[in-house]
Amino acid sequence: MASTTASQKAHLRSLIHELLLSPECQKIDFDFAFSHGYGYNRHKVDGWGYAHIALCLETPLNSGRGVSVRVQDETAEGVGASYDYGQNFIEVPAAVFGHTPIERRTLVHECTHALRDAHGMKSRINGAAGVPLGRTRGVEEEAEAFIAGALYLIYEGRAGGFTLATPTAPVFAAAQAIALKIADTPGALVGVGDHADLRKAILANKTYDKFMHGNMDFVYAPGPNGIKL
Ligand SMILES: [Zn+2]
């Protein structure tokens, strides 16, 4: 079994740090509307937020706090990355990860979960002044993360001069369709109706269906509760 060395982990952390501060990631800027127990709310996903997550990444200076990076046992089955809301870590499938546009899209997706976690119940919205964010459904947190990843890929494609094909997987196709609509409108609002198709695709996807069981009201536990710097 290949175990990950401290220097590989340090490399991964600095790769994620650079990614979050890259012009392409910093360009991501949208307001995500979602529904919860007492109405609708919005969560802002933007470069300031990603810069905050870059600051949260665990270093020797904030050891035991912040967001740490873990590497899956390469012999283990799962191939995806994930973010853990309870212990605040990003897990990637291999020590060598983040070197392709698709892998970077995945990292942006996971860091969007971390951003939601960092905000916790704190609102950064302009609209319903000071109304706490409240509890989000898991499917909506996923939709938000898929949109952010799709936007990132569009901006990286533009910067690198490659054009994106329409993804074959319905989740990525639905996320890309939303992202293409808002890519040139900083601060665009993605309304609850705008991400309905994406939510359906997430619920139908077998990765999520394993624990959401097609349940729109499934919530992640523990929910987003803040990250100590
Ligand atoms: Zn996710």
C-alpha cells in the first residue's frame, strides 16, 4: 500500500491554494438561491469566499484547525473526491491529483462545499438582510458545487483556448448549461427554478442516490457549521 508522505500532502495543499487563488477560480461569482424551512435564501459563491478557503487550508500554523487534505488509500475502491463537513477535510483519490482540468473542476466542487461549511449559518447576501442561511438540503449543496465546478471549467477552457464539449453525464451537462448562461454575468442569481433540472440529475445519479435515496429533503449531517481559521 502506498502511503502518502508529508511532502506529498504539502504539495497537494499548495496546489489547492494556488487553484483557489487562480484568476479562473477567482472569476466564479454567483448567488445561489435555495429553499429551506422558512422560505428562500441565497448563498454567495465568489472569489472572496475561495480566498477565505485558501486561508483555511491547514498549515503548521493552524494545525488542528482549518481544512486538511487527505489522500484515499489507493487500494480502496472509491475514485472520487469528497469534502467532510464534520471533520473539515478534503479527500482526494491519489497523491497525484489536480493536474488535469477535470480534476481541478473536482477540487473546486469540493472547495465549494468547504465554502458553504465556512459560512455556516452566516449570511452574506444583499437581499434578506441578516437572515441566517438556515439549513440547506444536500441536493442543493451539490447543485451549487456542480455549478461552481462547471464555471471553473469554462474559465479554464477560455484561458487555455480549449472549447468544452457537452458532457455525457446528465449532472455535468445540466451544470454546464447553467454555467454557460451565467459565465459572463458576475453576481448572477441562480434561482431555485433554474437549478431544477440539475437537482433532478443529482437525485438520479447513482453516487448520490446511494445515500439520498431520491429524497429531495435529505440533509448532510453535520450541516455546515463554520470553519475555525
Ligand atoms: Zn459534492
